[in-house]
Amino acid sequence: MLVLTPEAIKDFQTCERLYDYRHQEKVPETIYSRDLVSSNFENSIKNIIQFFWFKKQGGITPSYSSLLNRWEKIWFPKNYDSYEIATEQHEIMYGNTSNMTSKAASLLMKFHEKYSEMDIIPMSICDEYIFNINSSVRIQDKIDIIYKKDSQIYVTKLIFNYKNNNRHLYQIDFSTMYMAFTNHYGDYSKISKFGYIDLMSNDLSFKEYEINDEDIESIEYWCDTIYGKETFVPRRGLTPYCKKCPFDKPCSKWSGWKNNE
């Protein structure tokens, strides 16, 4: 059985060849330092927010200081002393650790002010899921947090820098999240809202993301299409992603067109 993630489906939408290199052949790829810093920052913040919710689930509300302490343990390597931090502040580089710490401190303060006193019952935190689309394909991912407030359930994804004009970029994520939740929790979906918290916004409130029948149908279509593919052809030069694709070199030498006959 083929197991897909939302990222795999989105990569296929971008380019079949990209999907094959990254998710089928698992070709090693170069990750630029700028992207690595950004990814590490987001993963670290999510880790701390999950820590906050786990404590909240146990009846304890962590202090803002405890969130900052956890950030320092995650972000700064062991034996990283104050001199190195002070020296790094003068380096001209994208996203050095000190700049990221200032950014994290501001974000965590807003998050703590918003949710520390809020009467919220976390039902599930970082909940991994896997479900069958059909007899041949499964989808696997995780839901960041499911919580209950005033008899309403909120199925939530943590996002950084959500933009309405890029709403389509999240259609796969929310559709699969919706399908996973309804598949597992059934009738609870009737009292549930599906959406996100944008951790980089000034307003950290839950924002609903509407999902319709066409969104679900598109997931089924893409899963069937991927499963039915025997040859994954490139879209070389036909998409803006090509300019930054980590698989440009092997793609330039690809010669499998006859295999698609």
C-alpha cells in the first residue's frame, strides 16, 4: 500500500520528478542554511508550544520564564557561553541565533499572554494519524492540537506567516486533517472547527479554514493519480520552483521519456 503525506502530495503537484526524487528514491538533497535556520526555528517553537499544552493538560500552566528556558535549552548548543552569544550578535548573517532568540521571546510572550489564562482543555497534542483513502493509498501526518472550549472542539494547525492570497497552499493540509479527524472521531466533527493559529501574527486567535466537498474530492484525485503513475516526468523550466530545486542536476540528466510510452 502506498503511504503519502500532505507534503508528498504537494511536491507531486509541483513536479512529478520532485516527488519521485524526494519521496520515492529518497535522493539526498542540499538544504541551504537560510532554509535550515527557518525550519529549525519553527520546529523549536512548536516543540515549546506543545510543552505548554502538555503541562496545561496536566493542570499546570507554565510560566513565560519556563518557556524561555526551554527555548534556550533547545536552541543553544551545550557549552554555548555568553561570550559566543555576544560575539555572534555582531556577525552579518541571516538568522543568527541571537536574532532568532529575540524573535522567539516576543512570539512566546504573545502566546503566553493569550493562552495562559484561557479556559482550554487540550484533548490531543501532536496527534499522529494514518487513514485509508482507498484500498491502495493511505495518508499519514499529525494534528498539532485538538482542544475544547465552550462545548466547541477546535482542530488546529500551527502556522507561520499565513497569507490569505496563499490560501491554496494549505488546501491539502487542512483537507487531510479534516478527513483524518472525521475518520477517527466520527460524530465529533459536527461540533468541531478546523483551522489554524498563525504564530507570527499579532493576533494569535484561532482562525477557521473552510473545507468543502471539492477539497475532499481533490485529495482523492491526487492520491489516485500518484498511485497510478509508473513514470514521474519532470516539469523542468515550466515552474518557478525549478530555480531553487535541490534536484536540478539529476533532473537535467533525466532521460526516461520512452518509459512513459
